[in-house]
Amino acid sequence: MRRTTVAPRLTTEEAFQSLHVDDLKPMARLLTKEVPTRKGDLAELVTRAVQDPARARALYEGMSELSQAAVREATHDPQGNLDPALFNAKYGHE
């Protein structure tokens, strides 16, 4: 019988903590003018925003239709990933 490796599930904050500060800052700029400098503070800010249903909805509605499609595709992937090749085949963009 073949064993498969199951990747551990991360919390939202753990996932944001795994990113680099340079990846978190642009996200934080979408949320506030006062962008924290510490990685932990950045991850906490972004985590709170995406866990707030009203805030997440407002962010989603502010996206282009193509960006919304990317979010929908990643949401339906069991691992939460977006496959660029499949996305490009389906929507004609990367």
C-alpha cells in the first residue's frame, strides 16, 4: 500500500507568518496607512482582516473580475493553491 504525505494544515496566521516581510507589506498597505514594520505585527494585521467577513468581502469586491476568479479557483483547491497553467487555460490569463 502506498503512503501519501499529508502536508500539515496551517492556521491563517501561521500561513501569513511563513511569508516574507516584503510579501506582507503590500497586503498591509491595502488595509491601513500605518503599516507595521515587524513581521509578527504585519501577519497579525492581515490575519485579522481576512478573518473579518465584512472586511474580506469588501476586499474581494474591490478586486478585478480576473482577480476574483483567481480567488475562487484557489478556494476550491483542496490545498488552497492556484495552478497557473490551469488558470491560464480556463481564463486565458496568468
